[in-house]
Amino acid sequence: MDNKIYGEVSLTCPVCSAHFTTLLPAVPLIPSARRSDLKPLFEDNIDHFASLIQTCPVCMFAAWPCSFGHHSEAVDSLIERCTSRPGDRPLPVISSVENLTVRKLGSLHLNLLRLPGAASLSETGRRCLMAARCHDAAEEVSEARDADYFLRAYWAVSGRGNPFEENTFLVLAMERFQKLAADNMLQERERTRFLYLAGELARRHGDFVSAVDALSVLDEREFDLEAPPDDPEEIFLCEQASRMLSLAAVQSAVDAKVWDFSEALLSEAAEWLEQKAAGPEDDLDADEGSDEGEERRHDAGNAGSSALN
């Protein structure tokens, strides 16, 4: 890691009280854009957000820095910038480790290592998977929280040269968001997000039928031009769904960047509503040279998806 960006910090494990040092961002970092699956992107092409999940080297407790009691201006600023835009969600904080013991964590870690395909996972992938399991063991299981863990795990491992691992976490996240999106009893705001991510992850995976089904629901949603929703997230996700639907319709799994809101959020939202009423927009901001990523995902196949469920 760049020693100009990262600094050594001391953490204390809340489970076993072990003290250890690790590297965390030491200067403010600002995402320059977001990928179409809402992953924050940085100008130096390094996934700084993925570096935040930490693991105790003694008991293997894994979590975000705040669950270790760590706060700093650089880390807190990065977390805030990566979790506060439309479509983002706050990081899950383990509020109590009362239900966790060193023995239980050892069992969780051993079971993880025994999973088929676990040997093919990177340290980052295993750390993300262990963090999700620690949270489920510490608190009541939440399907939405679990889906977000796997989404962020997919972000963390994507583009690192391991197509098996990338595809594994992509499918694990996709399947969880598809299940959540099928629940018609959810609040509309949450179901909108689940539908978008279910459709976009399916598109990236090459499951274009499922992608079109999910994204079409949002593309067909009607808004009142005189009284658009107070919450800009719904407009943002529906507009982005329309763009990704155009790619899914031509069976393209290329990487793409999102149409992100600036500070003039509601003004831009109103402008898009007028464009939507006038007709479809053809402008798609797909990254050039992304066919390689598409081929990589297809070549990986579905091999790892069921192994780590």
C-alpha cells in the first residue's frame, strides 16, 4: 500500500482484547465516481474502501474499523463519502460482541476454510466472508445486511485477476438481492434499491433475462412531474435502471459508470423527469475496453456461487 496514503494504527479486538497493528487510510480520500453496481471508484484505481475490513490475527474476528472502536478523520470521512449517496447504505456496525467467543470464532473460521472453493479465495475475499459470518453470529440474522456484505465483498475482489472469486461473490450478492426484491411487502424505497441491484448484478453476470425483468419494473415506473418524490434515491435508481436496461436489452455486460447526482440534486432529477416524459435517452456512459471484463465473468461461469452459500 502507498505509505503516503496509509498509516499504521493500533486496534484492540473487542472479543479477545488482543492488540495488533494494521494499515488504514491516513489522508482524506474522495471517490471520483461510482460503477453501475454502486461501487465507489477512485482516481488512482485502488479500491481504498475494500481495505477497511479488518481481522484480528488472534481470534479471527472480522469487521469494519468502527466495530473495533477505531475512529479517525480520514477513515470516518472515507466511510461517510462511500455510504451517503443515493443507493448507498450505512456500514453495519456490530453493536455487541456478547454472543461471540474465541471458540465460536475459531469454529466459524474453520468452517469457512473447509468450504468447497475456499482455497481459491484471496485474503480480501476470506476477510469479507468472515466479517459477514461474525455479524450473523453476533446479532440476529438480517437478509438485507447479508446482501450488502456480499455486494461489498464483490466490489472488493472485482478486477483483481481472480475470475472464480469475482464470479462467486457476484452470484452470491445477486441471489440475495433477487430474493429481497421478490418480497412485495417491503417498503417501496427499499424494494426499489433491491430491484435495481438484482437487475444490475444479473446484467453484469450475463443473466440478461433476469436483468431485463428487474430493471423493466423500475423503467416503467411513472412519476408526477408536478410533485416528484422528496427522496431523490427513487428517481436516481429508476433513471439508472433505464440506462442499464438499454445495455441488458442488447445483452451487454460491460462495466459502466452511474449518472450520479451533484449538489443540484433535485434540479437534475426534475430535468430527467422531463426527458423521460419526452422519450428515451440514448446516451450511455459505458467504459471503453470493458469487453475483457465481460469475457472474464462469462469464462468464470457459475462455478463458485453455490460453494460458499
